[in-house]
Amino acid sequence: MLSKSAGAVVRALVIVAVLAAWLAIGGVGGMAQGRLSQVQTNDNAAFLPSSAESTRAAEAGQGFIDEETLPVLVVMTPSDGGDVTPAQLAGVQEYLQTIPQIAIPGADAAEGDPVTFADILVGPAVAVPSEDGKALLVPLSLDAAQTEDPLADGEGATGVIVDELRASLADELGATADSAGELGLQAWVTGPGGYVADLVEAFGGIDGVLLLVALGAVFVILVLVYRSPFLPVIVIFSAVFALCLAALVVYNLAANDVLVLNGQAQGILSILVVGAAVDYSLLLVSRYREELRRVQSPYTAMARAVRGSIEPIAASAGTVIAGLLCLLLSDLGSNRSLGPVGAIGIASALLATLTLLPALLLILGSRSRGLFWPRKPRPTEVGAHGVAPAQRPTAEVLTGLWGRLARFVGAHARPVWALTTLLLVAGAAFLPTLQASGTSQSDVFLTPVDSVAGEEVLAEHFPAGVVQPAVVIAPEGDLDAVLEAAQAVDGVESATPVTDQDTGAPVGGAPQGDQGEPRVVDGTVKVTVVTTAGSDTQGAVETIEELRTAVHDVSPDALVGGAAAQTLDTQLAGARDLKVIVPTVLAVILVILVILLRAFVAPLLLMVANVLSFGAALGISAIVFNHVLDFPGADPTVPLYSFVFLVALGVDYSIFLMTRVREETVHFGTRAGVLRGLAVTGGVITSAGVVLAATFGALGILPLLFLAQLAFIVALGVLIDTLIVRSLLVPALVHDLGRVAWWPSRLAREDVEAEAIAAHAQTSGGAHAAGAR
């Protein structure tokens, strides 16, 4: 046994060591957080499985391609709406001669970066008039290999090049989407390269704005919860350091190609870490405050608080981690990467809550308890050895707002759970109206962007599908049949075989010629299929579905690929993931709950309640998306991500409640235990739910459809879980069932004895109080 002074020295050393370790993590991890965007991959093709038809078509078509290119398209129209004049065409042609000399900011030739446009352009830049004479198209082909890696300053090459091209058009020609210069032309930069640049800019808010908004919302809520100016700072400080740890791990794994990080996963990582860290902190601080009212020593109070909260916090983190890791079963690399990325974030939040937060609370408030100012918790009754007094009778616990709610639930348990179930079923009834079959690429952005506006102008004056045509790789002997079948498909403008004169990497995606014999590579030919709809639209995706059916009927070994085919395969993989991952998540979380609660009925009730809550959140969201916000639809990954987050995170609040109910049931029986648990945990769990809803809601500030939909669904679902499922439905069900909820554990059999002891304690307490009066 250590002496009192030796124990104090050991505690001090441990606290110093913990703080030193986290300061080191913060220093290195903070830099990693700022560099996460440098290791992002936002290309759909990179996420598709090798078994996808578009992936196999791309591999089979490599022999037809001399050089991989990324198209960037400049579209120009006269500002007066008239025809392009010879002077305008000549002025544009003269300007195009200067494009190769445009410098690329942030590039370093010593690092192998392209320094000017000449280093990255494939082929000359030529202005092509439209057939109606009212527009010019300048197709530029970028060397795809040069755009994959970031520049020396860490910025993505594609985004920088497109930004410089737009700036050059404005400076040299005065041509932008909103204004026209001396030539009287407006200009838009679009195509695949333009979309990538605008997407990178949209995700640029993740590192700064998103995090600041989320932390600002959390700070305001914590001030209202704690009514203290100091505690919120400590909790947020702990959450930020947890994010630094997560960023440090994720950055190194992504930089070494262990996992793939995209912009969506990075945004979700920040929200997950901040939300989870604050939730766990709320539970720990609440228990710490509770113990400070029982014992004099802050160290003893903290030890008790950690012991009392480690089980629900660890179980909650384990549940979310297990649910996220189920995403590893996905066919899509973007989904698979989110699993470990999110799991790393939750593990970091758990570690910070159980190590850094206690150290900060002890070192900053160990003597005066000033962190809780102006409502400092003081021991109300302490025994000779600092032992907490016996637990208060149930009547004394059921006071205040949550005590009154607990009494109401106990008095009307069956009507409460019946009515709340009906309400949730009514919301879930609208679930089938959620349109989640996919959206056009132009619908990804919620704010006007140059690439989308340019695509609309392009479609008005040029064949939309020529930008990124579909491709068919077929056996040489099936060429005629494939051409006939493809041309017969509605929505196909033309089908042309690639010939010996074609480069295989047509500028702007259009064939460069149709003269000569079809090129044959390893016994296969390549057919370029131009669709009526642009390759980035859902219309093109539907055309590809029909094209595949028609082509496979005449050539079973043929492969249909291209940009629209990649989108189709992404949507098909997303639909498949829903069928596989959803039941897996449910099974994994049910097993965890059974182990945690050591029962079967209660975990099953929690799962059914949370699935019903998810259905209601999705159904209500469908109404809002379809009839209020008028969204064009949703990607299949929206319901998948929403399910994983809502079921895993929603169960958290039931875990927080039911672990306390189990603790109370041992002494007071199930029915009294559930009311006491609800009364004691109501405030802190509701605060945690509001915090998590606010942090996920912050995703909505990014102007992207996917994140806005995910933010709304998860925030709404968390509030439903917190305010209805955990506060009304679950307590009412457990109260109505009584000890059956713990079947087949021993607690179900011991409940009778606990209720008898509790009743005796209540009677004795009442008689003692009467005698005192």
C-alpha cells in the first residue's frame, strides 16, 4: 500500500504523463488534420469493385488508349444571345495560343510537378463552333497521370489548373459566367475536370468552416447545459484533441494507401468525433458531478465516476465501431473506407474521454471545484470514511422535470408506448416515398457552380453525350451485331467503332475520325456510344441500363463502360450494400446488447424501437425532401449511411438509460429501476442527443446534396431517439413488462426480492420521517 503522500505523487505523475502525451498528439495531429484534404480521392471509378462491369470494361479497353486524359471543357456564347462572329472566333483562337504558357501556382518542377499548362495538356487547344452557330466549345485534355497527385504545396492539381484557367479567361478575355469582355463572350469551364474542381472547392469548407460551426453549436449547448463558462471549454478542448488523434491515424493510413479517404468521409469523421466525444464527456462529467456531492476528494469522485461510466461509454463506442466496421462488407471502396475511418474517430473520442478529460478536470479543478462555477457541487452527507450514503428512496429521486416525466410514464405505461409506437409507424409509412435510386452529377451541388451552369449551356448547343461517351468492348466477330443493337436503343445518338486512325483518347470525348478499319486489340474491338443525355445525368444512366441489355443479348461477352456506366454500377453496388449491411448491423448490435445487458428481451425491444425510429426519421425526411425542399432524389448511400449512424448512435442513448436502469433494478426492482434511471439520466442523455443532432446538422452548411440529406436525416433521427424512443417508448415498454424484460438473466428472478427490499425501505423511511415529525 502506498502512503497518502506517495499516492498523491503517483497521481500527479500519471496526470502529467497523460497531458504530455495528448499535447504531443495535438501538435502532430493538428498538422495532419490540415493535410487530410491532400490524401483525398473523389473519383467514383476508384471506389468501384473490380467485378463491376464498368471496371472490367476500363481494364479491357486499356489497349485502345494511347494516353489517359481528363477532359476540361470551355463553353463560350455571345452575351447578346446572337451568333458567334468571325472576330470573336479569331479572338478566341488567338487567346488559345497563350494557354500553354499559363503558370500553375504551387507547382515545383524539382518535385516533378507540371509547372505550366504545356506540361499537362494533351494535344492543341482548338475552338469548335456549334452547329447552330451560337456557341464555341474548347475541349482541353489534361494528362490524367499528372492530375492524380497533389502539387508541391499540397493542393490538388485539377482544382488549381481549373481555377487558373477560369482566372485567365477573366483576365485575358474578360469572359466569365456573369460578364463579357471586349469580345462580348461569356465563358464557363465544365466537363469532368470542372466538376472535380468545384467538388474540391465545396469540400474545402470541411477543414475550417464545418468544424467551427459544429464546435460553436456545441459550445452554446454546453453553456446552457452546465450553466458554467469553464466546463464547455474543457469538454470542447478534449473533443478537439480527440479529432487530432483521429486525423493523425487516418492521414497516415490514407497516405500509405491502407485506406481510401474521400471528402464525404472526412466531413463525417469531424462530426462523428466531436459529437461522440462531447456525448461521452457529458455522461462522465454528469457522473463526476454526482459523485462530488457524495465524497470530499475529487480524486475519489473521479475514480468512481470513471468506474460508473466506463461500461456504458465503452459499450456505446463499441456498438458504433461495430456498426461502422460492417461497412467493410460494402462493394464500394468509399463505403468500405468510411468504416475504419469512422471507427478510428470513435475510438479516439473514447480514449480522450477516459484519459484526457479526467486529467483536465482534476488538474484544473481539484481544489476549488471551480470548473463547475457558479453551481459548485458540495458533499451533502459524508460518512466517517468518505463513503456515500445509502441511495435515496424512489420518491425523493422522482423530482424535477424528468422525475415528473418518469412518474407519468410509470402511471400510464401502456398508453404511452402504444401511442408513441403509432406515431413512429405513421412516420415510417412514408418511407417508400423516399427517392433514393440516384441523382445526376449536376444535382450534387446545392449552390450555383460554374461546371453545372456550363453543362447546361453545353447541352443547349452541342450533343450532350459526346463529352464522355459510353464504350463497348466486344469480341471482333460481334462488331456488326453490337453496332446494330446499340443504335437501336432509345437515347443513343450514335455508335461508332474506334479505328486505326483514332488515338483512343479523343479530345473532349468525341471520336477523332471514322475512317479506316476497326482497331482490334487481343481479339476485341471498341465501340464509342454517344448518348442523347449527358453522361453526368440520370437519363444517361437509364440509357446505359438499356444499352447493356441490348448488347448482352447479341454479345454475352461484351462489356459496357464509361462515366455513366460507372455511375450505374455505383448505384447498383449501393442497393446491394443496403441488403447485405443492414441485417448485419442489426445482428452485430443485438449481440452486443445481449452481452451488455445480460438479457434477451430488453435488447430485442431496444433494437425494434430503434429500427422503428429510423423508419420514422426516413419517412418524415422523404416528405421534407419531396414536398418542402424539392430535392431531385438521393443517392443509395444516403439511407445506408443514415441507417448505420442512426441505429448505432440511437442505441447509444438506450444503452446509457438501460445500464443505469439495470444498476437501479438490483436495489429497487425493474419498475422502480426504470423510473429512477429515467429521472437520473434524463437531463444528461437529452443534452447528449441535442449536441449530436447539432453537430450532424452542421454538415448541412456544406453545399452538397448528399451531406445535406444525411445531416437532416441523422439530426432528426437522433432527436426522435432521444426525445421519444429513450424518454417514452423504451421506459414505458420496460415498465409494462417488468422483470420479463431481463429474461432469461438472473436479474429477472432476483427482481421480486429487490422490489420487496425497496418497498420495505420506503416503508421504513416513511415511518422514520413520521416519527421525526
